[in-house]
Amino acid sequence: MHTCCSIRFHATLCTPACRWPTDAISAVGRVLEFYDKDKHFPTYGFGAVLPPNNVTSHCFPLNGNAHNPEVAGVQGILQAYR
């Protein structure tokens, strides 16, 4: 099985102190990571206002690399998210 991750960014979802997004990524990611063959996940974000144009992007690689959006494991997803 190969897994891909997408994370919604939106200002009204939670405050900076909110932990539920990272808790959810950890909980679901640990289960899926077990079944993923190479433990590398293409990870995308959507709904964030990105520089330099300050326009909402509806699909962007969370690690900033459009040619290789994969991160290593659940910890890689969490690092890219933060």
C-alpha cells in the first residue's frame, strides 16, 4: 500500500496552541505507516495563503519540493506541518 497525506490549512480551524491536528496526524499516521511499503508519504497542504503572492493555494507540497513531495514517516509529516 502507498499512502498520500493532505492537510487542510485554514485560519478558523484552531489556535496556535491547539493540539488536535498533530494528535490526529500521529494517531492515523501510525496506523497507516505500518502498512505503507517504503514509509515515505507524499504530503500536500491546501487552503493556506502562501508567499510571495499571498494568495490561497489549493495544492502545495508541504515540504516545499514540488518535484519530490515525499517526507519520511509520520515524524516527517509532523515536521513538515509545523
